[in-house]
Amino acid sequence: MSHDNNDQAKLKLALAQSNYLVGDIAGNVKKMHSLATQARDAGADIVLFPELALLGYPPEDLLLRPNLAERVKSALSKLSDIKDIVIIVGYPHVDYHGTFNSAAILHNGQQKGFYHKQYLPNYGVFDERRYFDKGRNQVLFDYQGITIGLLICEDLWQPEPVKALKEQGADLILTINSSPFELGKQEIRKAILKERATTNNTPIVYVNSVGGQDDLVFDGGSLVIQANGDIAHEAPRFLNHLMMATFDIKTAQFDTQPKPPLSLSPESEMYQALVVGLRDYVNNSGFEGVIIGLSGGIDSALSLCIAVDALGSDKVYAVMMPYEYTSQISLEDAQAQARRLNVSYTVCPIHDAVDGMRMTLAPLFSKSKADTTEENIQARARGMVLMALSNKFGHLVITTGNKSEMAVGYATLYGDMAGGFDVLKDVYKTQVYALANYRNRLEDTDVIPERVITRPPSAELRPDQKDQDSLPDYDTLDTLLKHYIDEDLGFNEIVAKGFPEALVAKVITMVDNSEYKRRQAAIGTKISHKAFGRERRYPLVNKWSIQDN
């Protein structure tokens, strides 16, 4: 590529932080083609695409499809007509040695080399050892007189790969990533990058993908780090962004962006992750819109806000399904909120449905006294109404259970658990309140009526019912659940933190006994360090006792 003298000592990089859809090889290649051309026209010498961007991340068992190799090969050849820019792209490499998580170096229609990821994460949401073989070699390439090393995601979280590249003469390290969001993750990434850069006195370029994939959200936040650990560039979070950075070869320094993006509060990043997770799940699954059972309670109120922010009010349908225990306050608050957010709102009483079911069961129940079974008929009638509407009109049913309820099984199978996506699945009840208050602060008038936030939560399945009749107060419950679920502490360790033994035993038993419900629950966006789903897999039937915990 020709340069005038002023540019001779400069290397311009473009970081293509974007959403690469799993399985959409043709669409991803088209997007890369367009971004690479845009980067080249803006003067970039090198463009970086995230980890496995060609196939999307995580592709799971698509990696085991027999025709994967030929599809990847033909896709890479479609990038070969882009001239005058070096393209570094994440792709699955299949050859007689195995299947690798790889980065290809493409230039002027030729593949100049490739790098295979060396450290394959196999914890949390990752199970790369199921699919990939381990790369064995460092890869460096020379460009305009500087030596560039390549790494992929987890390689950077271990000290050895950066050190090995530095020892072999790397002036600059480029790393491609698909690093999923969890609360506080961006600060952890910055700390790791700073540590690697300063320890090895090497600048590092870090590109990340963005967007929702099933229960994961990728939050972008791509970074360019100077050799002294300072951040030269940071891309915005949760947004597609083509970020440019110029490396001065003489000084081995990057230019710095005039204004870094705003840092996000925990509530803000949590809220944005939930919006992106729902938006991409609904849109990429092809649903016309979503339907929510709006109860007048805080969980459905917050879920409605997130749905409107994700999809627009014209794609959100709220249904209030009152029964004899539904309070007047709930009816008023649900209607007020639907109006405030300008969504379609329908009231569909369930008295006839519940009465019909009770009459059907009466001969079978005649010798039994009423209990939670009758309460659950109400929840199941609501589930049936929502699923029928979904069937008829093609909208996805959003369930509204939070992590505290999912943990202890405070939910009705085929009732309030019926649906396709649970927005708050990884959000504890105390966080639900924090997010509701956060969302209200964003506008002059509240989107969630104040008393929805302040009144005691209730399932309204019997007269004067309160959640606290069945559960400890949510501050206590959530702290205890975090110890047991997120931090993996056992019975004795939690008791040692000052909780009564009987309470700890009760809560742990509730969590353990509800595994069968969670296995059947809708997916929902992961925001915590340990979400229910792919990273917490417990047997449904087991005799591990609480005292063993």
C-alpha cells in the first residue's frame, strides 16, 4: 500500500466492534466486507474483527456440522476481493489436525497466515474444549517494519502468551475477543489489559463484539492500551462502532481519543444489557412483537419498560388478567403505566376460565381441602391466555420472574413461568427496585408509578397475600442467595456470616428443590457472575444434603 512520507511512520488500525449473528455466515461476511471497505476508505492499514465473527459466538454445536469447513472456506474467499488493507478475522479453522478457534490474516486476496487460540476457556458460560483443539504456536507478522503479535480472548487472561510474544520481538499485540457482559466486567478487562501492557511494556489493541445472543449479551467496549497501561481509545458500550486508532511507529505510542465515552453506573450498564438482550432475541428470532401479563406489580412494570425501550411501544402488548383477589390499585397502576408508555393495553378477566377449571376438577377434589393448587389454577389460566394470544398473533410471551423467585421456586410452572423469554431472570428482587428507580430518574415523569415501587410485593393469588408470608424480606433473601448461588458458599460458611441456621437451611432447601422448575424456565439475559442456565448445571434428582454444602 502506498503512503506519502508523513504517513510512513504511522499505522492506522480500525476496530470493527459490531454484532455478528451466530450461523449467519453470509450475513456476517457481507457486514465485514462493508466495514473493511469503510475502514480502508478512512485510511486504515489493518482492520480487526472479533473472535469467531465469521460464524458468530458462541456457535455451540454448529461447530460439529459436517459441512462447516467448506462453508467457512467459501466465506473467507468472499473477503479476498478487498484490496489494500490487512484483514484480521476470527473464524473456526478445520483441517486434518483438528478444529481451532482461529484468526486469519488476509491481505490482497491471499491468506498470509493464521493463529490458533492457545487457552480454551471451559468454565462459566464457556465450553470451548468440547469443540476446539488447542493452538501450540505464537504467531507474529511484520507490517511496515513493525512486528505484530496475535492473540484471541482467553489468551490475554493468562500471563504467558503476551510474555512469549514480547520475547519473540512483538512491538504491538492485537487481540480479537467475544467477551460476554456481566456486571463490572469492563473494569476487570481494563485491569487485565493494563497489567499485561505494563508488565511487558507492549501496547495492546482489544476488539470485542456487541449484541445479544440467546442468554448472553456482548457489550463492546473495545480498547486500545498504551505500553504504560494508559487507555488511548475506548469504544462505547453496547453499540456498533468502527473505532480508528493511529500508532506512531517511531514513538511506539497511539494517538488518544479527544473524549472517552461516559462511564456507566452499575444500574445503567445492567439496564442497557437487558434492553440489548431482549431486543436482539426478539428481532433475530423473527417475532412481530412481545406480549406481557401486566399485573400492577413491580416485576411486570420493569419488564414492560425494558420491552418498550428495546422494541418500541408499537411492538409491545400488555394484558391485565384480573381475578377476584386482584386489587383496585393493581388495575389502576397497570393501566396508568400502559398509558404512560403508550402500549396496547387489554383487560381480560379470568373468572370464567378459573371457574371452568375448578368445576372440571370438583369431582376429583371433593375430598381435599383448598390449598396452593387452587391459587396455581389462577396463574395457569393467565399463562393459557397469554400463550393463546401468542399463538394467534405471533407475539413472544415475556415472563417476568426475577432471580430471587427463580432461585427459591416462587413461581408456577405453566403459569407465570409460561413464555419464551424472561427479562429479569438474572436480576435479584433488590436489583429490580434499583432498576425501577433508575429508569424513573431518566425522565421528568415516572414511567413506573411510585406506589408500584413502594407497596409490599404480592402474587395476589389469595386475600391480602404478601411475598413476605412465604419468603424472608428481600434484602436478607438476596444476600443469602448471592452467597449460595453466585459465590458458591456452603451452609456452614453462610451461617458463619451471621444468618440463623434454620433460615439458611430453609433457603438452601428451596433453591435445591426448585432445580426442576428452572430447567423448564424460559431463558433470560445473563448479567451476573453466575446466572441460572448454561453455567450452573445441577442434577434434578440428587441426595446431596445441606450439611454437605
